[in-house]
Amino acid sequence: MELAVGGGMRRSASHTSLSESDDFDLSRLLNKPRINVDRQRSFDDCSLSDVSHSGGYGRGGAFDGMYSPGGGLRSLVGTPASSALHSFEPHPIVGDAWEALRRSLVFFRGQPLGTIAAFDHASEEVLNYDQVFVRDFVPSALAFLMNGEPDIVKNFLLKTVLLQGWEKKVDRFKLGEGAMPASFKVLHDAKKGVDTLHADFGESAIGRVAPVDSGFWWIILLRAYTKSTGDMTLAETPECQKGMRLILSLCLSEGFDTFPTLLCADGCCMIDRRMGVYGYPIEIQALFFMALKCALQMLKHDNEGKEFVEKIATRLHALSYHMRSYFWLDFQQLNDIYRYKTEEYSHTAVNKFNVIPDSIPDWLFDFMPCQGGFFIGNVSPARMDFRWFALGNMIAILSSLATPEQSTAIMDLIEERWEELIGEMPLKICYPAIENHEWRIVTGCDPKNTRWSYHNGGSWPVLLWLLTAACIKTGRPQIARRAIDLAESRLLKDGWPEYYDGKLGRYVGKQARKFQTWSIAGYLVAKMMLEDPSHLGMISLEEDRAMLKPVLKRSASWTN
Ligand code: GLC
């Protein structure tokens, strides 16, 4: 298998970029001599040869001892290229993790197409864990890309975009054309020797919610593939261009909105059950923002694409302003809200959404450190969901929805509130858990989402890759290393559980699957990124200076 490298990239004049620094400038944080990144050098990577000693915008910025010069990349069957390439001893569980990841591969007509959610034969109930979930496949895909095996990712992207073209119905209601499935299954007919696909767009899902995140993850993954391989031809195919446009037309359509955020039903993302994450949940807003930025880099400026490019630029401008102003909470902001007056009318209102200070939960006053902050869970009229949600905050850092100062503050919060947010197993999906009467009302008495379990304050190892990426981006790899050490001490021993329970995440989750693929892949991606931080470029976007003023700036290609 061959990987395109730096010089030999195909370029396309039809692509554009909002800024000259779309991608993360690693030179800002690398303070070690250059590493050999020829193997994964992607077409618009920063120049790692211009390594600076300035550190990242966070504190520290040191990757002491984490680099080792890599060689050329070979895809070694059954062998993790990353650990084979590096001079230091890989942790003994890395090999097991790769084996488990490969065991979860799903084949369609002889080609690897994805990974199933969990390879848990001990569990009596398979439910839909034998399916390939779009969101679950993302860390698997990143692991394969980082290991120099992009073909499975390409197959996945092409096949899912075909599924998007299916007519989708829930009872008699037809879903929007752009909707992407939450999951799909390969059905093997041994007699006839044929494979067929069966996709779920929400019509079989618990609660019948369509996954809003799937389309966003698909776009983000398309960019990761392009960035990692330098192969722009996939994104340029009419299928992928149309796939992007259809997803975008679903979320950029005009309605009665007064906010640039995207209105959603409860359970339309990783938290796929009722958990009070309806309205404008941070996870969806952050993914929306990231997908818009990725699409902007990949959309052609042809007749059909042009209209979207303009809409995206305008939306990004409004969305970043809204999120950075109204979803952001730190000590000062909390104090301001605490002193809010209510019933203010007109443009001069300070308390724009009429948030009643009494609705601030008690836990927050102690939880909020003097230094640090985060994007809260949700903001809508008279409702601020003050809970911490890990995925949304990590994506906010990676997509540069968070300003550099906000990103630093999020990392400060994680350090300050380590016990609450990381505890003994990284990483809490949200904090705190809801209990008692509130749990009854918000979850509808969901026995799976009892306090400190599953989506309700459970700890999900998959989130480790996002944390690691955010740590690298903010120049705080030591936080990731500490979290990875914790996970390493238990994951294999416990059989790669889907989630852990308890205030400290000490117990294997009540109904957690074993050999949960994204727990395995998430760990591998975290390890590989820490070993070779240049991988970060696949899933990180730099802040666009142009976002501050919504002027479209054209450049010859998105390599500029
Ligand atoms: C659970 C999770 C969801 C995941 C699925 C498959 O439903 O909530 O995020 O995609 O399991 O692992």
C-alpha cells in the first residue's frame, strides 16, 4: 500500500480555504527536534521542519521523550505499524488491542467495510451491537489511517454515502434526503453467496431518533482521510460532493430560528437516549461547527457547491459568536449570571435568554474553579444546562470553536477537577449525574441511565482519544499521558468495557459490553497520537482569522 507524501500531492484549483492557516501549526508546540513524518505527511500539513521552541499556547508544550524517529511506513499484516516503527517498547496491551480491533472488522463482498460496535460473545443480548455504527467507526478509522491502512476508511465512506441515497421512512413519514444512518449491518446469505446491507436511520433505534451526528462525523472523517493520505480524489468525486451538499442542506435550511445553533431532539448523538440533551446540545453544535469547517475545505466551488460555501461562511461566523458568547462559562461569567436581572426587554438586555439565577444548580458554585471554564451543555430560552459534556468540549478545542484562551481554560478545568472528570477511569461523558426526582423527569425513569452510570455520569474510555488530541493541541500532553496510564492499568484486564460506573468510574458498567470496539480503537488512537503528534492534523483545525470578519477569501487550493 502506498501513501502519498508531501511533495506529490494532487492539487485542485476548485478547492478553497477560509484562511491561510486552516490546520494546526505544530511548530508552535513542538520543542523537540524534528521527527520523521514523511510517512503521514499530508498535503497541507504544517512544516514540521520549522520546529520552534516556543511551546504551545497552553502551558508546557513539552513532549519529553515521546518522540522516536520513525521509519517509512509499511502496513504490516496483523502488526501495529506504529509500535513496530518506534524504538521504545510499546505497552504490552497494544498488541492485544490491535488484535481485538481486527477481530471486529466487518467485510462486504470481500472488502473490509467497518468495525462492529462490540465483539462480545459472552453477552446474551446482542441488540444492535453487531452493527457498524458511523460514530463508533470514527476512532477505528483514525487508528487504521494512522497505521497506514486507509482502504477500509475509503470503503466505509463510499458505502455510507450510498446508504444516504436510500429512501428512509419512519412509519409514513419520509426523512430528509441527506440523513445518514446511525448504523448498518452486513447480511450474509451463505446459500446464495451474496452480501446485502441493512441500514438504520432511526427507524429501528430506541426512541426512533435520527442521528444528527452521523452526517457530521462522515464529513469530518472524509477530511481526515484526505488529510492523512493526500488523496483528494475521493472528496472530489460527485458522490462525496453530493453527500456533503445533502447533509449541509439539512442543517443549513432556513426556518423560524433566531439562533445559529442547530435545534435537535433528545438522543440524536452519542448520548442516544433521553437525557435532557434536546434543544441545542453542545455535542451537536461543536460537531456541526467542525463539519462546516471541514466541508468548506472540501467543497468544490462549482455551480452546485458555491451556494453552500457562502452559506457555510456566514453560518460559521454567527455560530462561533453565539457559542463563544453564550455557551461559555467561567468564574466571572457564572458570577455575572448569578447577579442577572430577569424580565429584561429590548436590545439592551444583558440577560438575553431570561435565565433565572435561581436555576443555577448548587453543585456548580463549588465545581467552578477560579481558573478554567467550559462550554455548558445547552442554552435556550430560560434554560441553561450547566452540565459538563466531554465530547462537545473536546471537539470545540479540536475544531477551534474554542478560542485559544478558552481551550486553555478547558484544560485547566480538567486538571483542577481531575477527580470529578477523570477519576479512576477517563473520561466522564457528562458531569454531574442527575438523580432522584430530576432523574425521573429528565430520563423518564430510564433504568440504564441511573446516576453515575452509562450516559448519566458514566466514564467512557472511547473519549480518551479526544482528550489526548485536545491535550496535544493545547500543548498539555502530560494530562493525556496521565489519563492513558489510568486506562492502561485496567482496560485489557477488564475486557475493554464500553463504560464504567460510579463517581470515580471505578466499576465496570452495569450493562457495559465487553470488547467494545471504540474503547479499543480510542485507546490505540490516543497512544499513536502521543507517540507521533503529527497525526493530530487529521482531526484538528486551526482558527480562521477570517472568521472574525465574514469575508470569503479565495485561495488556489486548500493547501495554502
Ligand atoms: C450506545 C451508545 C452509542 C453507540 C452505541 C454503539 O447506544 O450510546 O453512542 O454508538 O451504543 O456502541
